[in-house]
Amino acid sequence: MPRYEMPIILRCMKEPQQYMELLKRTATRIFNQGGIIRNIENLGTNKSLPYRMRAHTVWHDKGSYFLFDFHGAPTIVKRLHSELRLDEDIIRHSIISNDDHLDICLKKERKKCTRSKWRI
């Protein structure tokens, strides 16, 4: 299964428990579609947005940033986009493919080098 990163911007909330509920709800969406979450990272809460953003007929000046790192089938992306677009607590989201092609290339190079006299 390919690896994906999903940065999301959430509307500002008053209590940390509200963030936990929203993150659990988003994680459940990924799990229900067969995804495996590797990491959820908090990139900052109640930070100023680079520009005013409009989501669900409300203008936002501040938001909270989180990053989901997960594995899933390629079909998960389209369904996840449609579900997250309807969530009123999410201002913006994006799903980015994050396959580690560099690691694969380095492993091939190591095999070549171990066969010769040079070692990495």
C-alpha cells in the first residue's frame, strides 16, 4: 500500500478534547477504508493563517495544523477527499503521496556496491 501524508487545518477550538474528538473522527475515516495510520503530528494550534480562508460560509483568520501519515490503497484518496470536504471543522486538507523512492534507489545501490570492492 502506498504511503500518504495529509496536512489538515482545523478551525480553532476552545478545549483540547474537541481536537481529540475531531482527530479520532478523522482517524476512524481512514481506518474504515482500510488505511493504517503511522503517525499524527501536531504542527501548532491557534496559529495565524497565511491568508483569510473561507470554509463552510465562515471566514477564518486562525487555525490549528495537524499532519496525518498513513498507508492506504489508492482508492482511499478520492473517498477521503469527499468525506473531509463535508466536515465543518476542517478548513483545508490535502492528501500527498509520499512513497520513499529514494530508499528503494539507495538499497539497489548498496547491493551493487557490496558486490564490488567499494562499500557504502
